[in-house]
Amino acid sequence: MHEVQGLIMEFATGFYSYIPVFIILYCIRLRKLPLGQQVLNTLLFFYLCIVIDLTQFPLPATRAAVEYTMQRVGPFNHSSYNLMPFFVQDLNFLLQDNKLALNVIMTIPFGFLVGLKTRRMRKTLFFGACFTVALELTQLLTRYFQMSYRIFDVDDLILNFMGVAVGYGIYFVFRSGYHYVRKITTNQRE
């Protein structure tokens, strides 16, 4: 019974709290932009909401939920973080969890969307690095203050950054292809 109460007391998702934020953001900023920028910013906003939801939640809402979470994962200690890149204690866990692929895939849209927005590789990679560090530090802090069962993992930083780079690469190919097709169609018209 205590397990069920602990689960009920957790916020399963923060997604519902993003909708009022989006409405306020739209009323203040987005509606003044051209339609293409509105669509891009909306996609980026909801992508960020989904990533935050996947990486940060559930968060315990009450002290009882915090205690329940800590009973499941234990206190903050050396198993709460991994500072050694690609250190694998259990290869089966790594392969079953699809950790490598999922961490890369999760941030590909970030690289693509921010690439569309900034059109600069350096800015995209800089924002991508800041984004991945912010995600991991938030996980470390919430774990330290016993609010979450997430861990800080340097592998996640590396893999997430690789995903951002792949996303920017996809954007670059997309942009180059677009300009090439546009050039050909312009030449055919003349």
C-alpha cells in the first residue's frame, strides 16, 4: 500500500504545466513573429518540454514521495554519478537499455531545430553543449537534494552532444540540398 501511495504522490509529468507557459510566451512574443518563425519556435518549445519531461520527471511532490523515492534508490553516493567516460560495469545493462542510441537520438532534433534558428554551427554546438550540461546538472542537483532517482553521467553529456552535432549535420545537408535544388530550378526557368 505504501508503494502505491508513493507513486500517486509523484508528479508523473510536468507536461501540463508547459501549456500555460506556452500561452503566455505566445501572447508576449511568438504572435509578433512571421509564421515560419512561429512554427519553428513552437516546435522547439515543445521539443524542449518533451526532453525535460523525459529527463527530469517524475519529481516527488511531497516529503512522503521523497522518502519513498529514496527508499527505492538509496542516498546520494558514488553510484549517483559517473565521471568516467564510457566506463561500463555491466555490458548487458548498457545494451538492454539502448542508452547509447537513445541519448544520441534524443538530441538530434535540438541540433536540427537550433541549426534552423541560428544557421551557424558554432552557435548550435554552443547552445547544444549548454543544453546537455544543464540537463545533467539538473539531474545531479535533484538527486543530491533527494528529489529524483536520476543520475549524472558524463556519457550522457558526450552522447547528447553527439546527437546535437548529428542534428546540425542533418540541417546542413538539408540546407545544402535546398539551395542546390533552388539553384537548378532558377537556372531552368531562364
